[in-house]
Amino acid sequence: PAGHTCPPRPSSRRPALTSRRLGGALAARLLDEGAPKLTLHATAHTLGLNHNMKASQIYTIDQLADADFVAEKGLTGSVMDYAPVHLATPGRSQTGFYDVKPGPYDDWAIEFGYSPDLDGPDGKARRTALLNRSTEPLLTFGNDADDMRAPGSGIDPRVNVGDMSADAITYASERLNLVDEMLGDLRDRTGKEGESYQQLVNAYTAMSYEFAAAARTMSRYVGGVHVNRAMVDQPGAKTPLVPVALSDQKRAMAALRSKVFGPDAFAGSEDLYSHLRQQRRSFDFYGLTEDPKPHELMLAVQKSALDHLLHPVVLRRISDSRQYGNEYSLGDVVEDLTNAVFGDDMRRSVNTYRQNLQLEYVNRLVAMVSGDAKANFDYLSQSTALHNLRQIERSLRSNPGVDTETQAHRANILYTIERGLDTGA
């Protein structure tokens, strides 16, 4: 169908990222498992199956690290999910990379769609029995209409792409530990004598993608609501709408603070920048520049997380969901986000990545209380944004900076707030 995209076959660049860490045999197996996964996914489409972006969350992290369990059960509930390549994170055993056989959801859906006697005399009872199984945990389902890959879309963070396990926050956080580990010696594990540095560039790009995907996964838990679609009085039915637990929302925010917004986020990249030279052919780069742009990359990932966390739909939902169980108030969410952006270097030098992040954040808060974008936000969000701007203003006036760059940066933030709020500058 129009707009449909399925996961590409794994790139031949992947073994370069994993061969020395996992061993050549496992790296080769990564490619070997990719083809059956893609074939299963495409075949299931021809049989009428939808994507199931919720199927990657049915098993625990420990189960996914158990080779016998994975051999019997697989990694997810369906080959129709867009699950990541399952690379073992530091301290865990490598099991499968992909699902290589249909999952429990796939078997159930095919049984419903292709059983020959569902229209016979006993068909109604059999159909009802099959449909009533939808509340079974292994048959959980959510398709593209439910997923949260785009900022502000969907409400259930379990329905997403690139996530994995029943604890996707921890899985994503460990995924970032793996990225840090692999960045540490990426130069040693890519490229050959006489070749260009393009393989290093490709590997770095892949690591950047993993960094962004993990950030997206974690951000969706803040303000999220679990959706349970059972019918009235269906066996196994749960409350239809259940806000994500406060502990999980706080864990997600803490992980974002440490690994995405923090001063040391993606720190393993710095030794690579002088070698990220793309291969040139003919007139490549004509009218462009080929230098690496780490500030642009880092800010793009951070902006993507902020796009969701400060989306007007998400902010309204945080307040609305307090009426049916959400314990993470809008004030607490934005205060924690402000601390994530400013708290870790309030009394020391602010590095250039954080300077970009802090100005981006302040500009977004200003837009929530002044200018054309203000109308997109409800009054509660506007009040919260103004309160945090005033808090930032007070903090920076009392901490002008420990060096010239930080002083210039903080003066710019204060100027931005003053001009944005029309308070006299």
C-alpha cells in the first residue's frame, strides 16, 4: 500500500560492527537470520496480516538472553513488528538476532483468517472463542494507527518501532551502553588497509541511528497511557485506559537526562570525528561540505525527544490523564525536564552541545507563552512554561558562568527570555 515501508534486509556493513565483539560465526549468522525474517514478514502481508508494533514487548529481558527460551519461543510475538536487531548488551548472552519463525500472534491470526469451518454451523461459537483470546498477553496487538514513532501520535508506548522487551526503558538504556562500548574502538573494528574511511562513516551513522531510536523509545513513556482493547465483560479484560506508572515515567525521564540530554551523552564519538571522511567519487559534495557535523547530529536527536515531550497533545494528555490515574503532574514533568537540560552543569562550564540544547529548550518554552505557536498549547501548559522560564532566569542570574563561553551563552539565554517575554530588553 501507499506509504508502506518494511525493514530493509540487514546491511552488509553490520558484521563490521559486531564481528570482533561477537565472533565471526555470530556476525555471519546475523545476516543469515535477516533473510528469513524479511521473508516471513512479507509473506504474512500477502496472507493479510497487519503490522503488530506491540508484539516486541511480551518477553522479559532475561528471557531474551536465554538461548533455550529464544530457540523455543522466539524474540517477539509476531514477525509483523519492526523490532530492532537483538544484539546482546554488555553482560548479557547473545541469543537470536531476529525472529526466524512465526510468533503466537501470527499463528492465532492465521487460524482466525484461514480456518475452514468458521462459517459452518458451529462457526459463531468458534469465532467467539478465538476472538476472546485477544486478552492473552502473548497475543497483544497494536498496528501503525496506534504506534508512537511520530511525536504526539499514539498514546501507548508499548506500541512502537525499534523497541524490545517487557521493560523497553531498561532495554533502550542498555542499548545505549552498547553504543558507547562500540564507539570506543570503532576505528579499530572498521576499515582495511588501502580502503577509504567510508566503512567507519557507515558504522558511525548506524550507531547514531541506534542512539536516536533508544531516545525515542524512552521519551514515549513520559505521558503515556496503556490501551487495553478488550470488549465489555470479555474474559481477561483490563481497565481500558491505564496511565503509565509514575515509577516508569520517572525512570524514562532519568534515563533521558543521563544518556540523551546529559553533558556526557554520546561522548565516545569525539575521537572519531577527525576520521569521518566520506568516500568521494566524481563530483560528490559539489555545492556541499563533507566535514562531520556532530553538533547538528546531537541536536537533531535531542530535538526529536523534545518534539514529543513538549508536544501540545502530550502536555494536554499529561493533565487529562491525572483525572484517571496519572501521578506524574505536568508541573513535575516540565520541572524534571528543565533540570535534565540545565541541572548537571549549572555551576560549571557548559559544553557546546549543551549550549545548543539549552537554547533550543528555552526557545520552545518561550514559544509556548508568546507568539503564534502559543495558541497550540492549553492554559495549563502555558502557565507551566512561564513558571519554568522564570526559574531558569533566576538561576542564570545568580550563576552567570565560570568561563567566557558559558557567560556568553547564559547571557544569550537571558536575552532570549527577556525578548521573548517582552520584559524590557
